[in-house]
Amino acid sequence: MDIIDLHGDALYKLWRHGGRLSFADADELETNKRRLAAGGIRAQAFALFVPPEVKEEHKFQAVLDQLHYFHEKVLAVDPDMKPIACWDDFDRLQDGEIGAMLTLEGVDAIGTDEHKLALLYRLGVMSVGLTWNEANLAADGAMEPRNAGLTRWGRQVVAMNNRHRRLTDVSHLGERAFWETVELADYPIASHSNARAHCDHPRNLTDGQAAALFAKGATVHVVYNPPFTKSDRNATISDLIRHIDHFCSLGGVSYVGLGSDLDGIRSHIPGLEHAGLTQNLINELLKTFKEEEVRGFASANFLRCRPH
């Protein structure tokens, strides 16, 4: 079954290793080409992420370096990897090809420079998250206790996303910033979030948040991260499916998707250690849900809800 995975950090790992890893088959990359193909990944999101410890003056260069690796290590060396430069590109993928979609995880690297954001759009960024876990010039993240919401610049980023038909990712936002973003965004998405009702973690969505996204026609993509899946971190595939089932109980059966966060997490659910094992999740889902519903979770829900 074809999968669209809305969050992965292969570019971050390539950058951390100075471009020395082979995207084709490096064991260090949980979303390498070999594993993507084996797992039936039809399209993979490649996040541009700069960790907080990088100095401000070096952050945009880090984004540019990751973009370089995207073109030189992911696309240029394998003709089956196809860039997703517009929403219709998903429909143009041929058998054996894998779509590669750029996302921006936090706008720290661009400061408050709208020209840099416009440049990233032109370079193929299709989804923008305002911040990571902490606060920045756009918004407060899920781990920022002051919970101050969006700044004027953050609102401007959402408005630019709307004009350019880009997704606005709410996965890392604090609660106040979440609600302000959902009100403003034409194309919201939660690219890698689970249900707080089943795992009480600040990175997970409350029932009200999930229901608000579904009501706006936005997809929520479950993440394979054990600390976001089960409170004791000993998560199984069945535990992850409980999050999907819970979202469905809130009206999300047509809005649930997958956002593995592979290459960005420190531990793994047994049987989902890398992208090549993704069909293990599909096979377990088929024991509980109808095939049409599982195809929705795998890719069809996102394809229907993407901007058009």
C-alpha cells in the first residue's frame, strides 16, 4: 500500500555528517532510498531543521547546506527520486518513483526576513512550521511555559503561507499559538502529532485541538516516537494504532495520516525502526480498519486534503 510520510529528518542527518552518508543505503539513515522503496513509501517529506544550539548568524547557512544535500545527495544521484515542487506533482509520480517534499521545521533561520521565506518557497518548501519546541520570533512552542501565542511576524508567516498555498504545520506549537494559527491558516496540518488522551505529552494534541483540525479539513499525521505514544515509552504498534483509533472517534477517519519522524527520534517502536518496515503498521491496521480507511491513513486522506 502506497505511503505518504509527512515528516522525516534525513536532511538533518546528512547535514550533521557533512554530506558523507549515502542516501541510497546508509544504515544511519532510517529513510534512505532502499528503505523507502522497501516500505512502499510513495512520497517522503524532508524537513529542513536547524537545532537551537546553532548560532543565529549561522542558521540560514545551515538551511542552505541542507538544501544543497537535498539536491546533490537525494535527487541528483537517483532518477527515481522526484521533487514535489507543486501540489499536482503527487499525481505525476510514476510507478517506482518516490516523491520528495521539502518542509521547514521552524522559521528561526530566516529571522523576520520575508524575502528569505519567499526564496524558500521558490526552492520548493511546501510546508512551514512556525517554531520547534521553544519560543522564537514567530511563536511559542509546545515546551515554552509562558504560552504567549503568535507574534505579529508569526501572523505574517501564516498569511504568506496562505497566499502561496503552503501548509502551516501546527505540530510543535504551544496551545495558544495553535489556536491562533488554526484560526488564521487556510491550510493547517499536524505533520507529526499523537493524541494527548492516550499519552499526556505537551507535543500531543488535545481532543479539542484534533477536532478543530478535522472540522477545518486538516489532516493529523501520527508520529512513531515512543515518548509521544505511551507514557512509559514502551510503545508497540498496537499502542500507535490506539492513537489512530482515538482520532477516528473524534471524527478523523478521513483526516488521519502518517508522519513517522524517522531520523529525528532517539528510540523506536519495535517493528517500525526504519522506513522499510512501514508495511508492518499497514498490516496491523488492516486487522482493525476497513481497507479503504487504511488507504486513507496511508496516503489518500492527505492527497484529498492537500491544497488545490
